[in-house]
Amino acid sequence: MRLFLALPVLVVVLAMVLEGPAPTQAAPEISSTFERIPDKLKEFGNTLEDKARAAIETIKQSDIPAKTRNWFSETYSKLKERLKTAFS
């Protein structure tokens, strides 16, 4: 569950960081190097976002959540029945 909460927060933070241009007050040769960094970070953020969305979609389309929910329901029903028979 923590992963489901952490991934969207990470995507939002990366989007906020990569959104605006970075102010540069360095020398011209250094500033040209620093001007490429936001582009690389933006590319990295977009790639990470695409991969995160693909992973979430794969999880949503799989049968794992339904199977897990059914298993918990069945286990709870069995436990409830055992407790009923034990205390009656």
C-alpha cells in the first residue's frame, strides 16, 4: 500500500521540480552545461512517469487484487464459522 502512495507523490514532486526553468548565474561555459541538466531531468522524469503508469495499469488489469480480496473474504468466513462453533 505504501508503494501505491509513494509513486504518485514522487511523480508530483518530480513534475513540480522539473516544471520551471532553473536560474543560472554562473559563467557562460558553466551555464551552458547547467542549461542541459533540466532537460535531462525532465526526460528522466517523463520516463519514470511512463514506467510508473505502465506498472500501475498492469497491476490494475491483473487478477491479483481480486484473488487477494476473495482469499481474505473466504478466510474471514471460515474463521467466523470456527469461532461460532467453538463458543456455542
